[in-house]
Amino acid sequence: MKKTMGKFKYILTTLIILIFCFSTYTPSYAATASVILDGSLLKFDVNPILKNNRVFVPFRAISEKVGATVNWDNRERKVTAFNSEFTVELKLNSKVALVNNKTFTMDVSPILYQGRVLVPLRFFSEAFGATVNWDEKSRTVNIISKQKVLKHILGYYYSYSFQDFLNNADRLTSVAVKWYTLDDNARLTNYDNKRFIMTPQDYQEVFRIAKEKGIYVYALVFESDRQKLSQALATPEKRKEIVQSIVYEVQKEGYDGVNLDFEYLSPSDKDNFNEFVKSLYNALKEKNKSLNLSLPVKTEERDWWPGYDYETLGKYSDFVVLMAYDKNPANPEPQAGVDWVEQILDYTLKRIPAEKVVLGIGYYGYAWANGKKYTVLPSRMGFNYTGTLYADELQSKYGLKFNIDEKTLMAYGKFTDENNVTYQIWMESDVAVKNKVISAVSKGLKGVAVWRLGYTTNGFWDAVGEKMVPLKK
């Protein structure tokens, strides 16, 4: 009898456990995925899951992230999300969807999981006009929405930049004015006539407009003479002298900070440059001013510029601008292709946080003929430089036609002049600009920069403005 009772209790206990388990059963999915929207990693109260090779996310959470209002109809087991442009209706366990009252058939249906309605992410995002990419290696969904995002948009200001600056001040966060360099004694100067580096007589007008439009103004200090840079960085005393000169000028003129653009640095000057940047950064911070750096670019495949220590320079600056152009100007080939820019960003983001990185875009190109190279600008825009060609004039005079290279998205073309000389051209395109802007957003970069004001067109600003709105002071 005792044996019978013991067996009965065992069976009863087992049944109770089984009943409890099945009554609270929720399907489990081991695989999860990350979701990035416009460069920001999304967090959900219920993790996204992978089911039938599709990523599912909580309906309410993703709807609110894309700026949509959400309704749940319990009787019909239906969810609705809508904004000013789109209305999307989905039903649990149904592959039929309505987008603006138009019927679509999905390959998978929404599901109920851990008390939340989960929807197929790709269909839902694309229904709201977003672009969706899947990275199998990192198991990450990258969504670029139709919403515009606030980003830092910097314009480099050099000679003939004023009118472009005036026309597009509303589209800028900051300007880096190339008015300073080093003299023959490696001292700070604001006058170098040979390189057109000087503070213009009416420079206060730039400050006035910047103040009115909420634009930061950075004093750009440029030098590309390797010997002069070595001299400037050689000793602690010389570095201190230049730091003090820069900080004094920033305070005297009322700049918001400094853009340091030291190019062609010798590898042997790396440590001295690091020390100089640290000292300048700390000195500017004491005066509540900022420091950003214009940096030559690198890839994992090739380090052209070993004198630049990305980890240290990223640490001792407020942000860096990647000069992602002029890959190899000696040869007639793409100089800033989107494929190359992706390699640059992959290298940089392993060493500098994305929120400190600004992607530089060179809005120009080159023409090569008979062993010579010429700068090509979209249009004359008041320029009259020797050795410069203008694409719109070449199109009118020689019938130049541009095509877009499928791999790099750069514009390319050929023309033959009246002397029977054939020129090959590669230059930045608005298609490539748009792609780079989207890449900057998707990777969570601080923003973009353009070299330079005076070169831009409405096409450039439209490509930037399609996704970005400038942060203001």
C-alpha cells in the first residue's frame, strides 16, 4: 500500500510539473540580432529574434522609433502604425498586410512572443520608406529611415569661399577658416601670399554671419612642409611657443576653437606631434575652446601616414575630420570611391569612437592628359585659377558626358580638345555624396565635412540635406 501511494504521489507531481510548464510555455529562439536605426543601436524590452531567416522585432517599439503612432485592435488581433505619409496594418498569424490601403503579401506573418506582437522587420521598415541592410557576420540589421537626423556639417573656408558660405550658412554647423599657417621660422602667421593663406580684410563679416546663423568658427592652422613641421615640433619649448600663439589668437579673435591641419608629417615626428596635440588640446580646454583635427586617411590594407597615431589623436581632440579624398592623384583613377571610403571608416572606427569622427568629402575631381593633371570643379563660381577646368564649360564646349562608375559611384568621362588632346576625368558625384552621407549616418558618425566652400552646388547640398540637418550653436 505504501509503495502504491508513493508511486501515485510521484505520478501526480510529474503531471503537475508538466501542466505548469505547458500552461506557461512560450516559444524560444536562440538566435538574436542587433538593430541599428540611423546610426543608433536600438534597445527593446523584448529582444529581436531570428525565425525562418527573418528578424522579428516588437511592433510598438519599432513603430515609435520610426516616428509612427501605434494602435492595437484586440478583437481583430490587428496592429496599426501610421504617420503623416504611411499607414501600415498587420494581423497576427496573417501574411496579408495593408500599406496605405494597398494589399501586400508577406512571406512571414507577425507573431506573439513573450507578451509582445513581433513583426518582420524588413517588411515593416520598407513599408515606411526605409532602407534595410543585413550584415550576416555581425547579425545586425541596419536601417536608414526617411527621417532626417541632426549632424555636424563642417565647411572648409579658403579663398573664394565667401559667397558659398553666405548662400549656404543655414546648412552649416561650422566653418574651418584657412587663415593661418607657419612662417619660415615655424611661427604662427596669418599671411602667406604664395599659398593664398591670409586673414581677409573683411573677415569680421564671416564672424557676423556665423553668429547670426548659429555657426561655430574654427581657426584652421595649416602646414604641409615636412621640414617646417619637424622644426615646429622638435622641442618642448618650440611646441609651447606655438601652442601659446594659437591660444592667444583664438581668444583675441573670438574663435570657437581650432582645426589643426598638419599634413605630410614625418613618421619620426609622431611622438612629438602627439605631445603637441595633447598640449594644444589641454590649453584650449582651459579657455573653454575646442580642438578638431584634419587627418590623412588609412586603411587596414595600407598605412600611408604612419606619423599619425589615430588612437592618441582621437583621445586628445573633440573630433577628427577624415580627409577621405585624393587617394592617388598621380594616376587617372577614382580618388574618393565609396568602396575605399568604407575601408577608411572600418579602419578608423576601430581606433576612434564614431561620435568623434567627421567624414570629409572632396567636392571636385581631376583631369589627366599627356602626363599632366588638372583640377576639375563643377562650375566656375567666380574662380579663375590657372590649370583649373570647369565641368559645365567642358560639357558645353566639348560635349563632355559623365557616367557613374558602378563600384565607386564616382563620375567619369573623356573629352578631346581642339588640339586633339584627350583628357580623362574622375570626380565626385552627387550619387556618391548621398551614399557617403547615408554611410555616415548608419555608422553613427558625428557628421560630414566638405572641401571646400566655393566648390559646392545645389546638387551637393540636396544630397547632404536628404538625410542630414545641421546642428547649430
